[in-house]
Amino acid sequence: MREPTLPPVFGRLGAKSPVAIVAASATSSNMTNLAARMREGLSSRRGLALNLCVVLWTVLVLAAVFFILQT
């Protein structure tokens, strides 16, 4: 199996660098499997996770402003 080529240092915008995933130690094998599945899912759906975090952050900020203005 051939290794992928490294991206250029000053390449075009939008070039994604490879993601290194470090395994964390867990107490049980069930937790290890769950953590591995979550890491795999998040690494394959980076854009969706980022968009979801931005939406949640925006909703929290707007809710805080709403409650501050109500008092």
C-alpha cells in the first residue's frame, strides 16, 4: 500500500493536512470501543461537527443576551 504524498508547506488554500489521532487510555474495553468510534466519526465529519459547534455557540450567546435584556 503506498503512502499518501505530503501537502506542500505553502500550497493552495483548502488543502487538508492529515489528522493524527492519539488513543486515550480507558478503564474498560467497552469505553475504549466507544471512544474509538466517536473519534472515527468526528474525524470523518469534521465540517459537520464544526458547523454544529458554531450553531450551538451562537444559540447560547443569543439566549444569554435575551435573558440579560429581560431583567
